[in-house]
Amino acid sequence: MKPAPVHLDKLGREIEEGACVAVAHHNSLEVATVVKLSPKMIKIKIANTATHAWYSGVHNKYGDQMVVIDGPEVTMYLLKLK
């Protein structure tokens, strides 16, 4: 079995599946969740977006385009949007 790929964020911290990240997307900053780690890119799902038949909110990004965020600030942000 192949080892899982190791990706680092802009600050040099390791990115894991399920982690919350701040990511640049279409000229804005979004909060997203890491869905899958592939050998080259990271699949993310943008938090609190409306999904439609033509838009799922899932995108591929490079590790240096995001920063891992954690702590009570993320929890409060996600609760505030609901």
C-alpha cells in the first residue's frame, strides 16, 4: 500500500484530511474542509455554500494556496453562518 502524500500549507504545517483551512478562491478568502489528499493536489469543499446540480463546492487546490486554521475561531465562524 502506498503511503499517504504529505502536503504542507503556506506556513509549513502538515495538512490532513478533515482539517479546516482558509483558502484563496476566485479573488476571495474562503473557509473549507479538506476532503481528499492526492499526490499533487488537495480536494477541498467550501463550507456553507449552496450546492446545485451544476455546483458542488468542491475544488482542487495546491497546499501553498491555503493555511490550516483551528481553534474556537473556526467553530464560531461556522456557527455564525448557519
